[in-house]
Amino acid sequence: MSQDAKPIDVAVGILMQPNGDVLLGQRPEGKPYAGYWEFPGGKVEPGEGIFAALQREFKEELGIEVLDGEPWCGVEHVYPHAHVRLHFYISRQWRGEPQSLEGQAFAWQGSVGVQPLLPATIPLIQWLDQLRYGEPA
Ligand SMILES: Nc1nc2c([nH]c(=O)n2[C@H]2C[C@H](O)[C@@H](COP(=O)(O)OP(=O)(O)OP(=O)(O)O)O2)c(=O)[nH]1
């Protein structure tokens, strides 16, 4: 895909527990960057709102209903396979217990220790630590 192509919008959700733990998932076989860790989410469909896409993806992948989401930050990244515009939301309220409906591995993480992470997601981890634990002294 050409780097000039219009970016693809992707809705991404960071589920955050009261203790600050966040949920990561591992990309399945058959997708670009299979085995890499990411925050759950996926491409926004034509005519779909970003938060609606996020709710749909969480229903499909994890079987939960995301009840609220605060837009947090946007990141654009050009991969060899696609030019993506990622819309990250932080969600603290959902209904149901996450289950792996599409065979992916998921992990709740405090300080994120799973590796490797998708390149565009790497900077988020430090920003997230600043959000959860404050600026380093
Ligand atoms: N979900 C998610 N996607 C991310 C993150 N970081 C990052 O660069 N991406 C990129 C990888 C992909 O190019 C794109 C998401 O597309 P995808 O292929 O996983 O989406 P999808 O589930 O809708 O895929 P499909 O229906 O086409 O199979 O966003 C992240 O933290 N979470």
C-alpha cells in the first residue's frame, strides 16, 4: 500500500481496572505482526463512529460491553501494510468478564511487561505510566 494512501481509522480501547492494570491482547496468526501485543480494537467500518467501532470490536473479541470511553490520544503510523490513524480511548467501565472469543491470548498488566509490542503502541506505554503513576521524580 502506498504511504500516500488515506489513513485507515482504528479504534483502540485501554480497559483500566481501579488498580491501574490494563488489558493487552496478542495479534493472531494470519494478521500482519502476528504474535505482537496490542491494546484490543480494530478498524472503523465505513459510516461507523469511532466509539461504536470500539464497542463492536470488544463485543466480537472479548464478549464485553464497553460502557464508557474517554478519548485519550491519537497516533498516526505508516506500516508497510497500512497507514493507520489510531484513536486510543481509556475505558473504566464495562459489563461482563473478558473472554478470548477469537483464540487470542490476553493479559492484564500493571507495568506492561509483554513483548514485542506493535511499534505504534510502544510510546503509549510510557504515557500511560505517566498517567497512572505520575511523572518520574
Ligand atoms: N488494535 C490495535 N491495533 C493497533 C495498535 N497499534 C497499532 O499500530 N495497531 C494497528 C495494527 C493494524 O495495522 C491496525 C489494526 O487493524 P487490525 O487488522 O488489527 O484490525 P481488524 O481487527 O479490524 O482487522 P481485520 O478485520 O481487517 O482482520 O492498527 C493497538 O495497540 N491496537
